[in-house]
Amino acid sequence: MGELRLMKGNEAIAEAAIRAGCDGYFGYPITPQSEVMEYLMVERPYETTGMVVLQAESEVAAINMLYGGAGTGKMVLTSSSSPGVSLMQEGISYMAGAELPALIVNIVRGGPGLGTIQPSQADYFQAVKGGGHGDYHMIVYAPASVQEMADFVQIGFDVAFKYRTPVMILSDGAIGQMMEKVYLADPVPRLTEKEVIARCPWASNGRPMSRQHNIITSLDLDPAGQERLNLVLQEKYRKIEESEVMFETIDCEDADYILVAFGLSARICQKAMNLARQKGIKVGLFRPITLFPFPKKEIHELAKRVKGMLVVEMNAGQMIEDVQLAVGCDIPIKHYGRFGGIIPTPDEVVKALEETIIGG
Amino acid sequence: MTEEIIIAGFGGQGVLSMGKILAYSGVMQDQEVSWMPSYGPEMRGGTANVTVIVSDERISSPILNKYDTAIILNQQSMDKFENAVKPGGLLIYDPNGITRHPKRKDISIYSIAAADEAAKIGLSKVFNMMVLGGFLKLKPIVKMENIRKGLEKSLPSRHHKLIPENEKAIVIGQDLIQPVHVL
């Protein structure tokens, strides 16, 4: 079961990275995620596992350090919050184009612009629909607890290398700042150079005479070559959609209405669901855990059995578009959201359900 | 058992650490816990609060708008949280600095003059533990032995010599708490 600790979500990310055998963290401080680097600087893994912890001069530098580290087949991590992640978008697009595995953590705060430092989910579109330029996706995990913050570090690295793709953990300031119980996995050693070469035959980490150069690039001036790369990427995304979908359902079996929510909103909806059931309204909760790939089929099937869905997000309505695409037009699908760092209360969610879906 | 608590006061009163010790004590007796601090603008403006939930079951929302217990240590927090106590719930406050006392009749209200007492006996640093002691007298949701374990876990080892002082403060707090309005 691993070691039990009481930790902040941000600290759990950092500790899980050390234990996963992460080779390097590159980041730049920004509230509400600064505890990731603070924790690493206190723990000093560079003295134990040899993991590099480096404060870059900016988020742009950090993401390009990630590109460099990933290009050598190393397990690399960065974390930031919304404005910082916006600065990283060019680098993320380049990594997707160069098929580089890396883990990027976004502890979302209210936007747009510098916004607030309070929790938000308004970066859903940026995370799920690309964010940077070109036809690409990241695999996006939305943890709803400190335990999942830790778990998705290892899972995130695994899928990043399996598919050679950047992976994002999309969380928010509340889960980053709050403490819960967490069971930490036993530490695994960092890969040796030999193991890195075996896992990443594509990596640019010093060429023996036995093979040709490995070139890490997202540039191909020949459009035919660039189209071939795009086809490879699209095939990869289809495989990811087939194999990597994760979601959770709570009390959906007998439900007339479904709350759909991810991350912190899903926790609030679970409370709202209990309040609604006390009032005799049969409500279930559908929680997408991967936002890309989105659990389209599962939500489509669920929609056939219920009278309506309320999508609850800490934004003005972003994931609702994916829910609508998955379900079609057969049942009412409404949205309830708070913005700019305000967190919806369970009471508000029940009221919205009663007013927009049941009475609507 | 699920106990949903808000602890609110000024930064520096030990609000967040009181919550942390409570949460750690819950972990020590194998319960589910969550500790959700205010951070950011509120904290930078001087007030601090933390929501602590201790439960036998998986905790749903770590953020609440109604609480079983409110522990209130300044006037701003009284204004904000008196009405957030569930009917039948519990409000504990330190009257030091309070000008508008709680008025609700549908909750139990206790006062604990911990700030005055702590200053009088020279234990200002463990003022928060006196308040915690008062709370635990009314709602013994965590055992004393688990508080000790919680203190050991949450305090850095260089501060472990202060644990007996903290425990003493808890005992003092248990004697200090007074009923104001009991249901």
C-alpha cells in the first residue's frame, strides 16, 4: 500500500516524482503551485537519487529545458500555473511535433490574463484542445484528490513514454494547496544510461558507431514528410482514445439526472449529489478522469438512461462542449459554473440542477 | 462520523497549524481527513481560515459553506462564519477583541478566553492548542494519544521539545471553555 503521509497536492506531485525515478524538474515559481519546487529544494533529491532540480529564468526556458531533457530520453517534469502554462504553449507544441515524452503540471488559477491566484478550471480548452499551434493533443489527467495527484505522476510518465507524447496533469489551486492522506508508492531507482537507451532507441544521447544519428525535431520543410508525421500523430491519438480513457461513476445506476464534473468540481458535486438524494432527487455523478481522451462512449451510453445532465465547472462552459458532442441532442444538457477563482458550493449546484434541468 | 469544522482568525494565531494537528490526529486513528486552507489574497490581508473535515468515510467536497463546528478567533471571522454553522451545530469563540457577540439561538455557543489566559501564564505560543483543547472537551473526535502522535508528525523534530507544553495547553483549554448558550 505504500507509505502514508498527510500532504498538500503540490507536495504530493513533487514527492511522487522523486519516487517515480524522475530525472529532472525544471520550473519557475508561480502561485498556487510554488510548493512543488519548494518541496524539491527542501528534499534535495539531487543529493540522493541524482534528480536535477533547476529554477529556470522563465517558463519559456523551463519548457525548453524539458524539451532538451526529453530529447535525451530522460524523465522530465515541469509545473506551473495558468499564465506560466500559457508561456509554455510553443514548447509543448514543439514537443508534440518532435514526439517527446514529458510531464507538465498545470495548477490552474483564475484567468484570463494574470487573473487571480484562486482555483479555477478555465484552462480546460487550452489543455484539451491543443493550446499551442498545430494538430496535436496531450493526454490530460484531472486529479480530484491529493492521492490522485501522486498517482498520476507515475501513470503520466508511463503513458508519456508509451506513446512518446507530452502528458498534462490539469489540477487547480485548491487541490494543490489542500492536505489529504496519501499513500506513496515505494521509490524506484532512476534508469541507468543503458536502460534509457533500451527504452528510448529514438533518443539523442550520444551516437555509437552502430547506428545512424537520431534527430529530435518538429521541423520538416517537405510538406509530404510533415503530412506523414501528422498521420503518425493522428494514429497515435486514435490509439490513445481506444486504450487510455479513465472515468469514475458514482450512484449512476438508478439515477434520473447526472452531474458531470472533473477535478475539484467533481468533489463538490459528490456532496451536491448527497444533498439532492436527501431531497429525494435521484442524482448520479460522472467524473471524466482523462479529459483527453474524453470518455465519449461511456457518457453517450449513460445519456440513454437519464433525463438530463448538469455539467459543473469552474469556468464559463468548456467541458460541456465535449459532453454535448458525445451525447447529441436527445436530453437537456445544461451548465453551471463560477469563474475567476470562485468555487461553486454544493447548495448552488443543487439549486442549478433544480432550476435548469428538473424545472427547466 | 463526519465532523466539518471551520477554524478562522488572524494570521499568526496558529489557525492553520491547529487544523493541521487536528487533521494529523485523524490520520493517526485511521480516519479520512482533509485540510483546506485559505490562501492568497485573504491570507495576505491578515485573516486566515482552514476547513478541516474528519470522517469515517471518503470525503466528498473539501470546500463547504455550512459547518458542524466553527472555531472563531476574531471579529471578521465572526461576521463571516456565525451564519455558516449548521442548525444544531457548535460555535466556539475567544471573546478577546470581539465586539459583536454571536446571537444565534439554534446552535450551541461556547466561549474560551484562551488569549487572555495564554498571556497571563506566559504560554502565548500555544494559545491555539488551548482552543483546540476546549473544542475537544465538547467534541472528543480524536484521542489524546493520537494528538500527541499528530504533534510529533506535524512539528519539525527540532520543535519536539515543545510537545509537553502543547499538551499542557490542551488540558488548560478543557478547563477554560464556558457555555454561553447551550441547546
